[in-house]
Amino acid sequence: MLFSSMTLRRNLQTGLLSLLFSVFTIIVIAQDVTLYNPSFEDYPHPGAVNEYNIATEIDGWFDCATYNGFAGETPPDIHDGSNQIESFWKNTMHSAHGRTYLGMVVRDNESWEALSQRLATPLRKGRCYEFSIYLARSDNYWSSRRVDDPDDPEQNFIKPAVFQLWGGTGRCGDRELLAVSDPVDYKEWKQNTFIIEPKFDYHFITIQVFYETPVLWPYNGHILVDGASEFKLVDCDEPEYVVFEREKKEKEIKTRKMPAHKAKSRKTEVFNREKRQNEVDTIVYVRPSNEKILAELDRKTVKKGQRIKIDKLYFEADTTSIGVESYQVLNEVYEFLNDNTDIIVEIGGHTNGIPPHTYCDKLSQARAEAVAKYLINKGIDSERVQSKGYGKRRPISSNSTDEGRKKNQRVEIRIISMDS
């Protein structure tokens, strides 16, 4: 009887410990993931390497130049965003968050900058996270490529580049591309928000600047980076419909009158107390819903010569800028082409009948090229994606009504060839 009681007690204790361990495991796994020093707070300094080609450290982050084979290249810069001191490289941007922020460059010698960090808790396979970061570009970013070459003159690294987020199993690892921004060609801070779903567990992340692809020749460009968020757990099944927000913030600027004894030969400078409106844009990369948009895009039913209108494809008015709310349908086109490597398509752009032919031809061609470029950037062979602008020559409805004009303003896929 005593043995049975002791056995029962032991089993109960074991079961309780097992239950507690399971609960603890769930709690450990199911949590947000934070970064150390997400706003890149450090003393402002231009990136440099010492005599051993070891980069100047940024608190909490590890420079990846050596890992990427770029030993001796300048590492990322820490810029002062409070205007208390002159910034580096003639860059005058204020910070988006905190006092300092990060400057990262791509170079015409086929090298780029990246920083890595070990996570306190890993990103988990199959879970979904929301991650955001502020990005911008400056009008001026005069820099050199290598710190050990006195004959390397400063150049303006002005061309737009893209931000990339990688998951890895080791420092500076690049096993999976978790997020990539559009080319950063805006001169004010925009908060880019991504929904990511890792395919593996990752203990390391790497943030990286890279060229706008496809690119024939590497170039000198940069992005400014600030205010990274935590990786916040979100429901994988819940679509995110928020696409664009603008937040207005008032900032009071304290100003003064220069003392007369300091002005002397200079004209006395008078400043007034004022309030300035800062606008912070937010770009949100939407999570696709499970509902397919292009049901016609099916290998079992498509035929050579068939034209399929790309529904829910949105451009800003009179531009070739594709809205992020269009990514779902474009990703459907990408997946179709990626799964059917024998199919070659033409992307055809069409406009309504109001503007003159010259304008319509130019706009329709540019929009067709923008869609083709999106697919090519995702990995589709450029020889499989042709583009053509038809202008207003092929209307499918009357241009005398708003509804008819909307129908005529479209982009179509035409199946050029496919194996039977």
C-alpha cells in the first residue's frame, strides 16, 4: 500500500512537472522577439576599420563585411539626428527615433553593407510576425568606398537602394530572405511594415542594404535606417488590410535672437519660436488573403493567345507606381509563372480614350514595364516576360462613361507560348 502511494505521488509529481514544462515551453515559444539597440543609438561616427581591417563597432550589432568577403570596406555610419553636430557626408536628415540613426551604402565595386545580431529568443518556424523599420534617403551622401585607399575620391552615393531582412542560423547568415522593401527613393522617413513567416527557426537576423534589382551594373547608393520594432506575433490567418497611413507630429522649435556683440559685421540673425509640422509616412506590406483573385490563371484551362485582365492592380493616378495593395494579385501571377516554366507571357498596358495618343502610349508602356519588372525582380526569367503598351487603341468598353473608362484602363496578361 505504501509502495502504491509513493508511486502514485511520484507519478503525480512527474505529470505536474511535465505539464509545467509544457506550459513553460509554450510561453517561451509563443512570445514577441525584441532587438537590442533597435534605434542604433551610439556616439555619432563615420564607419571605419582599424589596421587589422576590423570595423568600428555599433552597440549591439556586428558588421558583416568580412563574412561577405568585403574586408577593408567602410562599415555602416552612425549619424547624429539631433542637429547638435554636423552630420557626416553632407547628410542633414533628422532622426526618426532617438538621437542617432544608421547610414548604409551599396558600392559600384559590387560590395554592400550589412549588420547582424543574435536574438535573445529565436524567430520560430511557422509563426507570423509583424516587423517595421523607418527608411529614408538623403539628397547628399558623399563618401568613399575604401578607407585604406587615399586615391579613392569621395562620390555622392545617391541612387536608391533597397532594405533587406535575412534570417540565419549563424552570425551574418542569409538562409532566408524574410523581407525586402521597395527602392527607397523618398526624402522623408517612412515606416515600412512587413508581415513575415519564417520557414525555419532563426537565432540570428541580418539587416542589409542591396541594389535595386535587376541591375546590369553595380552603383553607388544608400539608405538611412532608424527605429526598428520588435517582432510582434500576429495571427497568420488574419489578413492585414491597412495599406497607407500618414501621421502628423508637431514639433516645437526653440529659437533665439543672436546677441549684438556677436553679430558685429554680420547681419543680426533673428529667429522666432514656431511650430513645425512633420509628416511621417507608413508603408504597410499587406498579408494576402486566402481568396484567389485570378481564377482564370489556371494551367488546366489557359490557352495560347488567351488574354486575362489583372484585377485589383492599382497604380497611383497618372504614374507607374504600383500600390502595395496590388502585391497579392502580382504574386499570383509570379507563382503561376514560377510553377509553369514553359509559359511565356506578354504584359499589355491599356489606357482610356481621353488623353492624346502620345501620352497614352507612354503611360501604358511604362505601366506594362513596371508589372514585368516586378515579376522579374521576384525571379522570373526576363525572356519569359515581355511588355507592350497599347495606349488607347484597344478599348473594351465605351469611353463616354466613367465606368467604361475604368474598364479600358487596365493591364492584361497574354499567353504567348506554352508547351502542349
